[in-house]
Amino acid sequence: MAGLVPAIHVYLGGGKDVDGRDEPGHDGVESCSTNGVLMAQLTDDCFAFSGPLLPVAEAERLIRERVSSVAETEIVPLNAARGRVVAHDVVAPIDLPPFDNSAVDGYAVRHADLALEGETRLAIGERVTAGRAPARALAAGEAVRIFTGAPMPSGADTVFMQEDCRLDGEAVVVPAGLAVGANRRLAGEDLRAGSVMLPAGRRLTTAHVALAAAVGMTALDVRRRLRVAIFSTGDEIVAPGSPRPAAALFDANRYLLAGLIDGLGAQATDLGILPDDKEALARAIAAAAAGHDLVLTSGGVSTGEADHVRAAVESIGRLVFWRVGIKPGRPVAMGVIAGRERGTGTAFVGLPGNPVAVFVTFARIVRPLLLRLAGAEPDALLALPVRAAFAYRKRKGRREYVRVALRRAADGAVEAFKHAQEGAGVLTSLTETDGLVELPEDTTTVEPGATVGFLSYAALVG
């Protein structure tokens, strides 16, 4: 199992690898590489950061530039391909459409037969339905009754919609003014045979799967699915369905993370709740790392006396950053758990304990990491401009995310209304809103009427 997960190799400053042994010849590694079992590698300088808070954009850049994907691939049927990542460029085996055909029900004609002004009367020579080939080429002065999707007869280049024509015995009368080629679909106008229809790294949507079916494919070669172990931590957390002591909380984070992971096409393994105990945390995290591509925890990464995740990870691997300039969710730990083979390891991310902070930090830190490990090329998140219907103050140097609901104003503009409760533990602030307003690091104030950037929840987790 260990040989099937990405091995993350971290070179420490001064020429030591993740488990502290000397690793000569690596004083400043410029890039990450893959070779056989060592599939997704990081170098320590990938995440080195000396400031008090790592900017979100810097974390994303480092992940994008320095993390490589798992190497194993598999062939899956189309009905199992949605959400998977294309392993190699997929080339169209045929033209799409494979032949010229009609886009409407109507009459196919030769444009050269049409009068420049006034109507044209054409004899109806044949009737061609979808799925049936024309019996012969179109003769001069002739029209063919044709239906949507039916092949165009040789010589025909234009199609009149049936509602624009009138019948006159065995002939059809068509109006003037229709452009040559109207209502005709050309062979290959959608795809040309031999062109790349699905590039490597494309995460497959339903539309991509349909495109593959349209050219006759039944299966696709994709990267293997990532395996992610998830834990919640904390003595105050109990599983839903268990007796709840008066000072305890039911755990929502594992259910939140499992859904987010599934939505990105990875497999989540729920490994339960870990106590606030360094040794127990270290043992459980190390065991999970042996069979997974990523170990993901929530809670216990802050600086409190009962926050033991950082110390546990440092005892079995290496943390490469743990404070990100983001609100909600500043304490985010990223690191590497040492593997059994020298120089190998498994990615680790420790998220905050509050569920809204878990959601935000997953969307901005874990999502790009997971997609990169899976071999996908994440699309840039584009914040859509909306009008703020709230006032807000924030610190400079930190990127903040405000939960908002969208409403249509009287003048037609889309306005963002801030949720009344801002706490990072308020789950209803996610269920009663539409997305997040993203406030950049250099922003300190928002006034009503200002234009702000909106990210929908679908865009953040899809």
C-alpha cells in the first residue's frame, strides 16, 4: 500500500532529508520531480517562509509550482469517469459531427439556385430523415425535404426552416435573403479528427463525458483516485449518535470534509476522533500516512496548551508552514509525515477546529493541493463583481472571507448581504448564504455600495 501513495520528499536546509538523515548534494533544490514510486515530491524550499503569516496566494503558488501528481493511471468506463482527471491527451478519433447535416427541419437547397430577389420555386426531389443517407446528389433547381440531424445531400449547402417555406403541389417556395450555409452543420465543426479533445490534467465534468461518448469512446484513461484520511481532534468532540457529555460538542467536521473531498473526486477514509494526546495523535497520523496520499485533521493546530497536533506531526515528520494570512482559519498546518523508505513521505494538512474555518481553509489551501496531487490543472477562482450592502473593517495584510447572501436590488444590481453572525463556529452562516466575499490583503474597509468580489460555494468546492 505504501508504494501506491505519493511520496513527498522534503529536503531540509543544511542538507538533511525529512527524517533528519544526511542527504548530500541537495543544498537548494529548484524543482520537484517524479520517479516510479516517488510520485509527488516536495522540496523543503518549496514552502520555506520566514514571515509571521504566509499569504494565501503564496501558498497556492507554491502548491501549483512544486507539487506533482500521482503517477498511477487506470481505465474507467464513461459512467464512472465524471470527476476524474485525464491522464494523457485524448485525441478525437473521428470528426464531430462526422458528416454535414441539417440543424433544422426544413428544405435543403443549392444556394446558387436561389433568386437574388423574390421567391424561388424548387421541385421536391427526396425526403431525408435522421439516420438515413440521401439516395443521390441534389440536382439543379431541386430541394430536398430534410429533418434535423439528417445528412446533407451532395450539392446542397443551405437549409430553409420549414416555417419559412410554403408548399405548392410537388414543389416548395422559399423566400429570398437566406445566407449561404444557413442551418447547415459542417463535418468537424465541433471537433476535427486528430485534435486534442480532452487535454491531460482536465477534470472531467458531465459535458466532457458526453463529448467522449459523442465520438464513440466507451472508457477513458485517468489518474487513480486520491486517498485522503480524515480525523477530528479534541477531547470535547463526540460522534453523532454517541452520548454527549454536557461540555461536549457533536462532530460536524468529518462530515463536512468527507463531502468536500468526495466532490473533488477523491476517496475519504473517516478514521474517527483523536484525543488531545501527542503520542496518540502521532501514532494514528503515522499509521494513516502509510496508506493514504494525504492526512487531513481538524482542530489542535493553534498555540493552546491542549493543541498537540503540531508537536505530534513534528515528532513523526516535518511541518513546513502552520500560519496562513486568512480569516477565518489562520492556524493551518502543512507538512510531511515521514515514510518507511528513506526520503519518502505523505502530505499532511491540519485545519482549524471551527467548521466555517474548516470550510474556508479547505477551499483555499486543501482544494488546490488535492487537485495538484490528482494531476488536475485547477482553474483560477474568479471573484464576480457584486455590490456590497454592508460595511466592514479588517486588518491589512490578511485575506478575509465574508459570508454573504445575494439579493437583486431595485435598480437590478446584485447586492451582497453579510450574514448577521460572523463566528467561525456558526454553521448556519454557511447554510443561509450563497458564498463568500473575498477581501484582499490590502483592503481595510468596505462601505455600502462598494464593488466587492464574490465567490460562490459551488466555485469554491467544485
